[in-house]
Amino acid sequence: MFERFTASAIEVLQSAQRECHNRRHSEMEPEHLLFGLIAENRGLAGVVLRAENLTLEAASRIVSNLMQTGTNPA
């Protein structure tokens, strides 16, 4: 399934899957992909997110707060 993905994309997906599993969630959601992008070292998205000081911990707090309040950022 991943044969068309770059090594970087595979790393993001694997990180997202780990976050999903670690948080005991039954399915992967967009926030897990965000966490995977932050954790990935080579891709542009991770570089930009980290340059904006968005750490995994900060993103996790933001996502948790949004989920608890039911706030839709869109």
C-alpha cells in the first residue's frame, strides 16, 4: 500500500499511527496526522510547524482544548 509514498510520508503516517495507538484511539484522525507532521524530521511541513514553535505537546494541548469545548476552528 505504501509503495507510492515517499520515505518522509511513510514516516509521518507511522508517527501518526503511534500517536493514535498511544492515545488509545480506535481510528486515526486529522490531529494524529498533525502530530506525525510535527514529529517528522525531513519534510517541509514539520520544519514550518517547528519554526512556529508548535511542539507535539503544544499541539496536543490545543487539540484537547478544542475537543473539550467543541470549538470548530474553521
